Amino acid sequence: MTPNNFDEISDTRLLILIREGNELAFRQIYNRYWKQLYAYTLNILEDKGLTEDTIQEIFIKIWTNRESTQIERLKNYLFNAVRNNALLKLRDNKFSTLDEQIISTLSLSSEAEQNLNLEDLTLLIKDAASNLPPKRREIFLMSRLQNYSITEIADFFNISHRSVENQLYLASKELRSTLGKSLSFLLIFWNI
């Protein structure tokens, strides 16, 4: 089949060809829906870069899982997938924004800041972290003391990136409560 012949092929037939590894069929679906998905997703995310990433991730998933994915109504699948992916990105962005807002509102105590050095800070935070649940403590210490990335931690525990981020958020929240506002600059120093 030539690329021009693909214009008239149904989505169902294109999906069958994609399952067989036909890249031209995949490109046809991409070209057929890209603009509509872009406009739809941009309306949700209001960010061109995130919109492009969201759509690319969906098409990559379709291609990499082409042999096992069962899609009955392609258009519905694509729009639901980009919507769900976009909403996850919004949630992640709100999580980051909320975390930054909390940190930016912490008050600094110059007296406490003058009395503590780096070793004291490390000991205080390790001591406060010892009260965290074991897995949360380990994730926190791997992230903040051993400089493991979220991906490395997720792989180590065989959990999702989001689970790691949630554990770090909960650890930060508990440590802020434990350490109190007078030591809040510790949290900024440790990126908690």
C-alpha cells in the first residue's frame, strides 16, 4: 500500500496494520488525529510543551504496546487517553506548585540559623526522620542524603514515580510539623 491509499482506510483497519508493525499505518493515525488532539489538550493544559509531551506519550504507548493493546474505537480512546494524561500532568503540576507555596511561606528564624551548622542540621533532620514510617523514611533518606533520583527510588522499591513523590511529600509535611517553624530554614536547605 502506498501512503495515499491510507487516507481512505478505516481506523479499525489501520489498527490491525499497526498491530502487524506497519509504520505507515501508524503515521496515518498520527496525522489524522494530531491537530484535533493538540487543540483539545492545549485547552486543558494551556501549555504548548506539556500538550506536545502528552500527545507524544499516548502515541508512543500505542506503538510500543501495539501487539497487546485492544482498541475498539480509536478516536474515543485517543481523546480519553490524552485527557487522562493531561489531568495527571495538571495534578502533578499542582502538587509541585503547592509544595513550592508551602516552602515559600515558611518563616526564617535568624537566631536558630546562627546557632546551627551543617552537621547539626543533618543530625536534626536524621533524628526527625527516624520517626517516619520505615518505608517513607528510607525513601526520604535515599532522596535527600544519598541523592537518588525519583526514578531510581521507584525502580528500587518497584513502585510508581507518583508513589515516591507522595511519600516525599508526606515525609516533608511530617518533618515540617516535627521541626516546627523556628527551624523551617532547614526544610529549605534540604529541599523538603
